[in-house]
Amino acid sequence: MSQRKVGSAKIGRRLFIAASAAGAVAAPAIVAAQNDWPARQIRIVVPYPPGGPSDVTTRIVMERAASLLGQSVLFDNKAGASGAIGAEHVKNAAPDGYTFLTATTAMVCITQHLLPLPYNPATDFVPVARTATSWIGMGINPQVPANNLQEFIAYARANPGKINFGSAGLATITQLYGEIFNIEAGVRMVHVPYKGSAPATNDLLSGQIQVQFDPTTLPHIAAGRLKCFAIVGEKRWPGRPDIPTLREQGYGKIGGDAWYGILAPKGTLQAIVDKLGKAIGEAAKMPDLNDRLVASGNYPSYLGSAAFRDTIAREAQSFGEIIKKADIKI
């Protein structure tokens, strides 16, 4: 064997030994990292302003989950661009188990079908857990001449294009619920987008619009200021248990619910994802946490990592089909 070949073989063996040694060191380091996690404060990026349903539900659930893990949590609101600013920030964060993202149905199942995004919901994140789901009230102005859902549908069919429904904005789930109802009920309500739920509700109360599918309608429904013929959700709203859900009345069977969840940056150790997910699941079982969520118009709807991933994929496809069928464009 030539001297050059002997030298190359020696270098190769050295590199192999060095790589093996690095791997041997890295493996215990990874195990130690996941066993010691969390060793410091956890940061949750909320990609919406403080005080909204995504912010409120995240704080209620994650404060309790973090305390079960023996750590505090920092909530970092990075609002803007329909959640894209916060999502892109977490996408680019180190996958070290200390930065997570609050996700909504719109962010990971709807917006991608309407707008270019700086992130891929399916590949840039690891689903940790679904945390909660909102009840959505189908709020109706009292001047609308109907006393139940069937009468409302009959009135809407007799007056195509004359009923306006408001939403929190374009590409939001509050718009999609109105579009879904148009398709399922065979009516033609006109969409009026607002810059947030609150101004839409104000116009609903004053009669500028006639319908709104939104959690912000619930207090006004409870107070009798708005009519409500249906609740959008898996179960009836405790604030008015006499009002049936859309599904109970034969509608609301396509699309999905307005849920919130936690995502981690791609590359986060699955052991850390599972550990946080387990803490969220334990928190969801606590009666006082349930009471706090219900008081805010939401309820615990925990799903672990795998089930949450499946839900995101299924509902992203379903909402995409609705958007195409309704010809929704931004």
C-alpha cells in the first residue's frame, strides 16, 4: 500500500473515531436535556393582541401547565398579519424546548388557502396539544323577523343578498362560518369584514348588519340583546343551554371548530413535546381551569400531539374545499 493510501486510511479512522466519540457525548447530553427540561422559564408567543380569545385561553391553560412542570411562563404577544408575524418568529426560533407558539384554526387550516405565508403550517412546526375550543354564537339582530333557525333560513332564502353577516376580518374562521352556513342552508348572505370582532358586534347590535358568528356575541345573547337560534360547537353553551347547536339542527357538519393549541418549532425533541403535552392534558382535567375557560366562552378540548396533528390535517383539507366551493378570495 502506498504511503498516501496509508495516510488517508489513518485520517479516515481518526474521523470515524472522533465522530463516534461526539455521538457518544451527544446522546447523554440529549437525554439529560429532555430529563432536566424545563430548567428555565418557558416562552409562549401569542400571535394576536392581548385580551382576545387566543390570548386568554393560552394564559389560562399554560400558566397551569407550566406550574405542573415547576416553571413559570412568559407570554409574548407578537400580533399582526393574521398571526403570521408571531408564527414566523417561532419558526425561526431555536428548537430547544423553550419557545412555543399559540395556534388557531385560522392560522394553520384556513389562511394558507387564501394568502401567501412566511411559514408552512404542516412542516415548520410540531403539534404539541390542542388546549381549548370556543363556543360561537350565531348572533342575530332582534329586528330580523324570525324566531327559530328554520324561520331564519326561510327568511334568508326569500331575501337573497339582503342579509349581511359580519366577521372579524377576511380569512378568519368567523368569515368561514358564515360562508359554510350559506352553503349548507342554501342561502345567500353577504359578508362584511371588520377589523376585529368587537366593531362587528357593535354594528350587529345597532342593526347595521344582521348576523355574526363569533364568541363576542355570547354575552349579548345571554343578556337578551341579540337573538340566537344556534351555537356553533361540539356541545351546547352553558350560558344558554336551551339553545341547540347547529349540528343538532342538521347543519354545521362541514368545516371545524374554533380551537386553540400549542405548536413547537420543527426539530424540537419529541420527548419535550410529549412532556409539555402531558402537562397540558393534566391541567385540562382540573375543575377550576374548566370554570375559568367556560367563563371566558371556551371549554377544554385537549388533544395530544398525534391526534392534534391529524385534526389540523383533516380540517385544513376541509376548509380548503369550502374556500374553493364558496369562491372566497382576498
